[in-house]
Amino acid sequence: MTIRRGEPWGEEVPRPEHVAVASSDAELAAMVASDPGAVMATSGGDVHAALGRPSGRGATARRLPMDLLR
């Protein structure tokens, strides 16, 4: 999936109660390496910026596949 400005992406889902939050790309990469199937969120880094800097607040979240992360 390629995220393009103005086009829909991912899937809106109910926000899980407990989510691991990565504050940087390096932290996110380490979390994915240790538990690839876990639910994760970002609060900083290039991935967070590419996703539009979501606030992480509210009843829903956006779920999307991540196929490459270094």
C-alpha cells in the first residue's frame, strides 16, 4: 500500500485499550522486531510524520500494514 495525499488508506478500527507507543522510528523498529504482530502506535519520528502526526486520542485508530522498517 502506498499512502498518497488525499486518498484513503488503512482501516479505521476501535482504539485498543492497551497500545505500545514508540516515540521514534528506531524504537518502532525494535518493537516490530521483537513482536511483529503486536498493536503499536507512534508519537514521533518519520513514520509518525508520514501518517500525518495523528494525536492518538479518540475512540478510533487507523490500522495499516507495515511492510518495511529499518
